[in-house]
Amino acid sequence: MNLLSSILFLSVLLPTDDVPKLESGKQPFPKQVAQELSESLAPASYTILEDGKEVLRFWIRKLVPSAATPGGIVGYDSIEDGTFLGIFEVIDDSFSDFRGQTIPVGIYTLRLATHPQDGNHMGIAPSPAFALLSPLDEDQKLDAVSRDDLMERSKKAAKTGHPCALFLDPFVEAPTEPLPRVRENEQKHVVLDVSSKAKLESEEADLPLGIVFIGKTEAE
């Protein structure tokens, strides 16, 4: 995948030319995003860039409902399937999901989904959490959606009959470096790490998200 670049407010440069650059700013939300969704988003925007043109942009939900116990790191397994996580804009059509499916230029919602632990899904990824893409015009409500509805909506993203998914790289402990950042993980996937907050029963907690935007499964 060939990534492009543009200038926003804060440039976060990576230590090697092999990994794309990240710039964090406050680009306005796309006008197509319903007020119900836009009001749930943090103001920061995260743009992936290379060679002077923009390719991808993310906006992340500022407060994500979670069933985690206070005192530990908030894991993806504490978040209900179908929960809205943010907005994802694809600006360059060379982008593909974790299955290698090309995703058309457009604006998508991101919602959490865990793949089933069965024979059809074994070995797809190191852990089961994904952010599924749905076309924005199919998804304008903040409430969590059912798994079946999410699967059907996400199939419309790449128009291949299979949901479009970005792998969520798990955090086993709190990040020690400032976020946001772009990094390469042990599987040579390129990850955008961003900070959100989790809404627990009686308090809020840090919720780091690791979104793999370059890399795909080796499973068939």
C-alpha cells in the first residue's frame, strides 16, 4: 500500500522511512456524520500521510462504554460487540483491510466485533478483537448494534460479501510512550495507537486503542 501525506497541526514523525507518518490535529468531522455520532467524538483527528498527500483519517469516540473492573487496563473484551468506536475516512483507494480486501474511498463507522472461536476463524489473528467498517450512510446511530446487523452492514463496505475489518492490536499493559503514535508490531503490521476513555460503572479509565491499518492475516 502506498500512503500519502498532508500538513495538519502536530507532526509525529516515525524513526524509519519504512513506516508512514502521523499528523494529529483538529480536522472538522465530515459533514455527513450525524449529530448523534459527532457529539460522541473527541475533537482530535489522526491523519496518516506520505509524499505530501493524505490517505487515511480517524476520529475516535471520546468515551466508550465498558464493563471493565476499575484498577486495571481496559481490554477490548470488556466492550460490547457492536459498540461505536469512531469514524474512519479512506482517501486513497489503495487501502485494504485485514483480509486484504480493497476498501473504496469513502467514510465509514468503526464498531467493535470479536470473531468467533470456531474452526472457521482459528488463526486469523493473535487476538479476536476487530474494528468493523460500515458505510456511513448505513450507520448513523450511536447505540450498539446487534452482531448480525453489524455483519450485514460491514459486508457493504468492500462489496465482497465479507465484512471489512481492521485488527485491534491488544495492550497487555498501559503504553509507556506518549500517544498518539504509529508503530510496527511484532507481526510487521503498522498500528495507529490512540487514547480514548472508557466509561466504567462508577468512573472513567484510560482506553488505549491499537488500530492496524497496514497488514493482513496470513490465514486462508
